Amino acid sequence: MSANPYESERLLAEYLLFHYGTADEILPATAPAGMRDALDFAVRTTRHFSPGRASRSLDLGCAVGRSTYELSRTSEETIGIDFSQNFVRAATALATGPLPYQRLDEAHRRTPLVASLPPGLPAGQVHFEAGDAMDLRPDLGTFDRVHAANLLCRLTEPQRLLERLPSLVRPGGELVLATPCTWLGEFTPPENWPEDSTRAWLEDALGPDFVQISCTEEAFLIRETARKFQWTASLLTAWRRK
Ligand SMILES: C[S@@+](CC[C@H](N)C(=O)[O-])C[C@H]1O[C@@H](n2cnc3c(N)ncnc32)[C@H](O)[C@@H]1O
């Protein structure tokens, strides 16, 4: 397989902007309203957990960590895990201060920007580590909240994560999964894609151990250049462990 794209400086800058950029830094002057509605995805997905406080939360495929930090608002301990060492380094560094990066505008043209945490974050204890969501360390323990946004269709064997989830979420705990269902052979061999809809596949896999609380969509916007954006509707399901 080719080098992991999520270790690249281009995607590091793209994700720092996606997670921490302001509307003015992300949107073009001519942006239609729908683009603005798709901002702050990494914050919105964390709001699908029931209100109240948690003792332990886990963010899988956390990238540069915005959702992990958001989960810490209501959690005593939050762990963020990502396969990209470069992303984990950036997520960790943000706890100690602002992080400069270069936004790609076009060709060689870049704009220097600075990513920083919103005031008050981190709230609870936050820890990031490099790890594989298909082969998580056995001593991770259990969690009141597990969040995995836009991760499943980037795994070679997503079934392995689905099989591990019941032992990660404590009884009564909650799981939030978001997936844009963009199944691509470069990440997941077609034999490991859902046979039919991703929603039905999730219900089959998780139904024995989880009750589905909600199923909705959250749109997101990733700015690739000053003139090119990815707008995607992620399928978001929330579950409670039986
Ligand atoms: C599409 S990004 C989504 C990131 C973030 N959750 C978000 O919604 O912005 C997918 C993330 O999953 C990570 N990833 C890919 N394979 C992984 C694996 N096997 N274990 C953990 N993380 C993985 C990538 O490094 C990347 O940060």
C-alpha cells in the first residue's frame, strides 16, 4: 500500500483548518449558506451523547483532536487514538499552546495560520496516543462514551472495530458513530464493504449488544484549496450499550 496520506503535511494542515479554523479562515467570500452550516463538524458530532457527565470517554480516529477536546468538557478522562503519528503529535501539542501551520490556497501559495484550543479546553484530563482502531491495546478498559467520526470507511477491516466495541462501552454507556459511507478500495478492500446499506450493516453488527438511540446526518466541509471544498453528509448513529 502507498504511504499513509494522514501522515502528510498537506492533510495535517487541512485537518488543523477543518477542526480549529474560523469561518473567515475556511469559507470564501461568496460562500452559500449551506457551506456555513457544515462548519464545526468535530464539535457537532460530540453533541449526540446524552447530556450529563462521564467518567471516561474515548475518541477513535481522533485526527488532530478537536472532538477529543470537546468530549473533555463533560468527561473526567478522555483518550484520543489515531493511527497517524503526525496527527497525534499535533493534537498533543495543542494542549500546551497554539500551533502554527500553513493553509494551502493554490499552487505554492500558502497563508500562515495558527490553530488553538477554544478557551476553557482541555477541561478534564486528555491524553492522545497512536494506535490502530482494529487492534486496540487490550488494557484500554471500558468507557461511558465512545466516539468515532469518519473512521469506519478508512479501515481495511472495519468489522474488527465493530466486534471490539461491545467490550469498550460499559453497560448503559453510549457510542456515536459517524460515517460518510465513502467506501474506497484504496482504504478498504471491496470484500469488506457493506453488502447493502451501511446503516443496515451497522444495525446487523451492533444490534445484539446496543440499542439504537438515533440516526441522522451531519454535514461537513473540508477546504482543500481556496476554490475547492469537499461537502459531505455523514451518516450519524447513536447507540446505548445493553
Ligand atoms: C477521515 S479522518 C476523520 C478524522 C476525524 N475523526 C474527523 O472527523 O475529522 C480519518 C482518521 O482516521 C485515522 N485512521 C485511519 N486508520 C486508522 C486506524 N486503523 N486506527 C486509528 N485511526 C485510523 C486517520 O489517521 C484519520 O485521522
